[in-house]
Amino acid sequence: MKEQDFPALYRSADKLSLDSQKHFFRILKVHLVVLVAAAVLSAINITDKWVYVLQLLVLIAALGCSVYLCGVRPDRYWYAGRAVVESVKTITWRYVCRAEPFQTEDAIAKNNFKQSLKTILDQNHDVCSKLTDYSNQEQFTSMMQEMRSSSLDNRKNNYCEKRIRDQRDWYAKKAFFNKKRANYFFCGLIVANSIGVVLAILKAVEINPIYLPVDVFIALAASILSWMQAKRFTELSASYALAAHEIGFINEQLATIDSEDDFSKFVGDAENAFSREHTQWAARRDV
């Protein structure tokens, strides 16, 4: 299923989550850059007043970013929005596949689906009050009804290709991406720390101590480490790789399904597995 085939609540929460994520990392990036800039200014061997004023302004900017990140917490709508997205996605796939608890006749299933959406809305009232995009669009799309009305074989194929394999490919791609990023930033951290150590040694033996900006590389190393911790490249790589393997095992079970009841139970178990992985990751992000 494409993004426009999901309920409007899904698309609205997805946009809020992505926008909040970008905003959070934008502020964090500015924060780390201004801290490094403050260290650079402190290393400049110029006694003019403008240098001190500029350093003060940079430090005030860093303080403002710190207060904003801790007080406003722009990342909270990233996590909360993603929770809504995943909840809506899993009940949507259950609905279109005629899986539990929507394996009843269409009129009852549609009403139950509507009630499930309302429950998600009520349980996430704070974040849902921020969902202004797509608010005038339908919660039931034509593709949802078309997929639900199709034969068992078509629903099996759709679920296999557009849910299981699509999710597995996404996890595998993200695992590889985060592993590469972890290696890049770890190398940068080692280089920054190594240069800092060398400069500190030179400064200890009094070789041009005025022109050895040890503090700059300390701040740079700290900023790289903070970025790595915020992005959690290594943890994400391991988590996504494990999820991709688990989804592969789920995919192999689909070939044995040959009845509506078995398929309903299979989709329910698969969606529970997807939800469990997301819930565990969200919990780790909130620690």
C-alpha cells in the first residue's frame, strides 16, 4: 500500500513525526556547531573586544539551544507521532486482510475499525491535537476496501509483497545505512581525539603552546560523540538487522497458509511482532 492508501490519520501523524524529527536534529546540530565555534573563538589569540563579544553571543546561542531542547523537547512529537503511525498501520493491515479482530462481515468490521481509530485518537490526544494536515480527508480509502474485498490469494500476495517484504527490505536497508554511518562517525571521533592528544602532548612540552587549539578538538570530539548518541547508529543497526531476520522467518510461514482462519491468525501474529519491535525501540529511545 502507498502512503495515500492509508487513513488520513496515518498520513497526518507521519508528516508530524517526520517534521518533528528534522526539527529536533536541526536544533541539535546548531547546538553542537556553536559549541565548537565557541571553542574556536577561545583559542584565537586576539585580545580585541569584538572577539569576546562574539564568543558571548555564541555561548548565549548554545544556552538557548540547550534550554529549548530540554524545555520544549521537540523530539516528543517525533516519538508520539511515530507511535500513532505504527498503531494505525497495523490495524489497517489487519482490516484489509480480514484478520482478527476484523474478520467479521464488512459492516461490522468497518465500524470496529472506526472505533479502533477513535481509540488511538483518544489515547494520543496531545499529539493528535497537532495533526492539522489531511484532517479534511477520508479515513477509509478506496484501496483499503478494494484489498479487503479481494480473494484470499490476492490478500496473501498483497500482504507478502507490500507488508512483509517491504518491511523486511526497509529494515535491512536501514541496518546497512546505520552501520556505515556508525563507522564513519567513529573514525571521525578517533581522529578528533587523536589530534587532541597530540596537541596536548606538544603543549605539555611547550612547543608553540599558544597556537595549539586543544580545546577545539576536545569540543569537536564531544560534539561527534553527542551526535552519535542522539542518532544511535550502532544500536539501530543491530536492532534493524535483527528485525529483518525475524521478518524473514515470518515470511516463510505464509506459504503454509491455505484458509481464512489461518490467514487471520497469521496476520495477527505478524502484526503483533511488528508492533513489539517498534514498542521496544520506542521504549529504548525514551530511556
